Amino acid sequence: MDPHALAMLTLQLAILLLAAKLFGLLFKKFKQSEVLGELIGGMVVGPFAFGAIELPWIGKLFPIIEQIGEHASTLPISSELYFFGQIGAVLLLFLVGLETDAKLFMKYGVKSLGIAIGGVVLPFMLGAWGTVLFGFADSFTDTSALFMGAIMTATSVGITARVLSDMYKLDTREGVTILAAAVIDDVVGILILAMVISLAGGESGDGVSWAALGQIGLKALVFLGGVTALGFMFSKKLSKLLLKLEGKTYAAIAMSICLIIAAVAELFGLAMIIGAYLAGILLSVTKIGDELEERLSGAYHILVPVFFAIMGTLVDFKAMMSALVFGLVISLFAVIGKVLGSGLPAFFSGFNFLGSIRIGIGMLPRGEVALIVAGIGISTGIITNEIFGVAIMMTLITTLMAPMILVPLFKNPKSGLKKEPEGVVEIMEPYKVFEQSPHMITALRDFVVEAFAQRSYDILKDDRRSGLVEIAHTDDENKLITIRRQDGKLTFDCSKDAAADVDAITSEGLAHFEQAVTSLKTA
């Protein structure tokens, strides 16, 4: 690479990171997902908007790349810039895997299976059919139609979890069901993606054959089964070995393992993100799972926003506007597909109308996974600029709609269940809220977590990156506590039986810090 090209690549990365963070903060200020801001930041500075303006000395900041060597480029940006974004996608899915509560997933996964299947099948059918209906694919088995169907199946685990967390509804029956079904949706959607990519790579023009599907499914099973088996055999041993090293060292080694598994997935004809997600889940059950999330958070806040901004640079506004009606119809299908596809199975599995609508809307946002799938589609030439633009439009609309509808639905105090199950422990949400400086909140959180551990409580989850702690009494199953740290607040949710312990321990913590402050003032 010549010095000028290297300088341009560095400048492009700097502009994309700056645009992503600024637009992300702007969207956060208006209570919207930062992902949307990062995506729109890339669209604004990209080659189809301000990036096409001629600047003194450097020319166009993002010139459209039409040729790579002897081949026509399927992307409007350089392959080097796109590759940088893919590292961000791998890191994102690795962290999503680390954040997945494997035990909770196994507990509620079977109950959520029907909801997840409905949330995959109906959106997939509607997406593929809509693509054929508007003439962007010749038949239902055309790879463009299948790819749009794959994009429609996604549910953003990250965005849905963020919305539920902000409302303190993650631990409700609907919240857990939504997250379990969303994880299943993404796993199935990624497997569908792998099949479509493999079919596109070996397409002979004769359509989809059962033999080809069987071969793809077998490769996927061999990879998933092999990596999962190795993970269960060696992940805990690897965790113990890595814990003997310095934090920075074991985080780097863990990331190296993630990249190796991602590369193997690509060699098997699957997507790298499948390998990254699987690597995260396997390490999530080890002692270093939570630590890795914290250690990699710095890289996350740089690489992942750049990835979403790079996805934004791929949006061709003219191509998207030329398919505006198609985009609006696909967005409508996306809403119907999730609300009915997930809502109806929920209604027949014990939820009432309110609970079913909550679950259907909770499954609505497509977010980061849909963007990753769409990015793979346009980079491999499977989908056109028009279909990619429509996928972006659908992602924006569904991700904006979900929080606006979900918040008032959960503010309704009525139960979402047809019949309350026996033995359910009622949680007071919130029970106590403390507002202090960020340092004081962190110190108080650490103090009370240690105090609960010393009083016969088990720390079920301690996620330092998200600030979530889940606690249950060793001998009394009616004593449950959830602690959340966010934006200078420390919030305690608890059952009635645990309220006295929360009062006592938080009072001890506040008295401890008041005494420490007094000692410092008199010293």
C-alpha cells in the first residue's frame, strides 16, 4: 500500500469513528439506540453523501471503489476498510456470546422454542415472498429472496436487552422469554445465513437442491458439534490457565482464540460471526467470562461503532429511494412477521393478549445482526444495492418502533400471564434507588455485593460491564435481589422477604462511606 492510500485509510477510520460516536451520543440523548446513530453517522459521511464532495489537497474522502484488481468491486469502499469493519463485527458477536446467560438460556430455551420458531418462519416467508413480489428475485428459491428472508429473521438481542434493562424488566417472565427466543432466532438466522452463502457459492442455476442443503447442514453440524465438544472439554481448563496470566494478556489470548474459531467457521463455508458467537457462549460459562467483557470493553467502543458506521457507508440513497415502496412493504412485513409469528405462539403458551403483544414487539428490532447479515450479502454480491438499502430501511424502522411501543406496554401494571403460576416470588421494582457520583456508586455496589456474599447469599451473576448483579439466598428461595448500576444510580429490586436484608446492608454501606469521608476530612 502506497503512503497516500495508507494516509487516506487512516483518515477514513478517524472520520468514521468520530461520526459514529457523535451521532451515537445524539441518539442516546433522545433515548434511542446508539447503534442507529452510528449507522446514520456512516451514511452521512459515506461515499453517497458528504464523502463524495471534492476537498482541497485530498479529493473525495470516500471515493466509490469500482475496481479491485481485475475484478469489479461489489462494495463502494475499499476492501481494507471493509475488513477493518469485519473485525468489529467479530468482536461484537464474541461479546454477545459472552453476555448470553447459558444457564438461563437452557432453562427457558425449550419454553421459548415455539415463540422463536414462529419469529423465524413467518418473517422468513414474508421477506422471501416480498422480494419475489416486487421483482427483485425470480423465484422463492432465488438466493436474493432467501437472503432477504434471512435478514428478516434476526432479532437484536443487544437492543432488546437494553430497552428491558432500562425499564427493569429483564427478569420478568416476558423479559426472559423474549431474550431466550431472540437468542434462538439469531442462532437459527445465522445458520440460515450460512446455508444461503454456501448455496450462492455453489449455485449452478438449477435452484436449491436437497443434496446441497444436506451437505451444508452436515458441514454446519460438524463445525458446531466439533467446536462445542472441544469447548466443553477444554474451556474451564483454559479459563484456569488464562487466569494465571495478567488481565491484558489473557484477554488478548481469548480474542485470538475467538479469531481462530471465526476463521475456521469461514473455512467451513459458514460466516465468521457464527464462530465468534459460539466462542463467546463457550467462554461465558467460565470464570473469565465476565472479566473478558470488562477487558474488551475498550476495544468494543472503538471497533464496533466503526463497524456500524462502515455499514452506513454502504447505503446508496438513490438505489434505496428507487425501491422505496418495496422498503415500506418489507418493513410492514417485518412488523407483522414478528408480532404475529412470535405473539401467537406466546398466546398459546400461557401469556394473555398483553403479554403476547409485549413479546411480539420485544422481538421486533432487527439491529446489529440484520446489519451484519446485510453487509455479508452485499459484500459477496448476493444482494443488490437496492435490497441492501431496503434492509437498512427495515432495520431503522423496526429498531425505532420497538422502544416507543414497548415502554408503554410494560408500564401497564397488569400481568402478562393468563394465570399466575404457583410459587412465583413477587419482585418489588425498584425497591431502593441511590444517586451518587459514579465512583461512589461503584464502591457502594462492590461493598454490598461482598456483604451479601458473607450473609449466605449466592452471587448468581456479576456483570461489571453492564453493572448487573443477580443474588439469591442459599437456603431461602424467596429471597431474591437484583442490583443495577447505570448513569450515576444504583437500583435495588428485591422480593419482600429480602427487603430487610437490603435495608440493613445498604445502611451499613452508606455508614461505612460516611465514616471514611469524615476520617479523611479530620486527617
